[in-house]
Amino acid sequence: MDVGASTPFLWAFEEREKLLEFYERVPGARMYASFIRPGGVAQDLPLGLCRDIDLGVGIGWLARFASC
């Protein structure tokens, strides 16, 4: 495969890593998080997570994909 043809996949994986960092902060694990359990969730969201998601994913993230 040509290097130029694989570039969009690398961009997508870069964005995926940013989103997984937020996901990892909630249960403390990346795979097999088991955050949602029978009867509710294991713990509350960490302090500042919603603010960080808004700043990190907000308009800049959506604008990047709106141009595609």
C-alpha cells in the first residue's frame, strides 16, 4: 500500500487515541472496563472530566470532521 493511501487511517487512529484517553479516565482501564454493572455504575465520573471532554472534543474536533 502506498504511504499516501494509509494517511487517513493514521489520522483516524490519532483521534481515536484522544477519545480513548477520556474513556480510560472513567473506569481506570482501557479494555474490559466493566464500568456499568447491574444496579448502576461502579463509581462517579472523575472531577473535571466533563470539562476536559468539552474542551478537548468540543468545536475543534467537530470542525475537523465537518470539512470532510
